[in-house]
Amino acid sequence: MTSPDLKPCPFCGSEAEKIIRRPVENGLPEYIIRCTGIRCGAEVVGWMVDVTAIKAWNTREDNK
């Protein structure tokens, strides 16, 4: 199963990147999808599967 593509940042239009941190205290990896724009700072963080994190990032008001 391949991961869906990341949409650009909904706030500034910059590219997004995916970061996977090593497991923390609950044993699950932390997935972070964040904007690469220098002044933006938008991100989705959570202990969720890769596809769920990407889906959360890619959700827009017009496609809930």
C-alpha cells in the first residue's frame, strides 16, 4: 500500500513534508506532516498510521 501524495499547505501553499519519529513512551511512532514554508508553521502531529496522518493533512473544508 502506497501513501497518498501530500497536498500543499492550505495556508501558504508551500510544500509539505512527512517526518516519522521513533516510538515514544506508548510504543507507537509519531507521524508529523508539516509545512516547509519558513514563516508558516502549520503541522499535523499524532500517533497515527502514516495514511491517517496524510489524510488529516490533506483534508480541506470543501472535501471533509
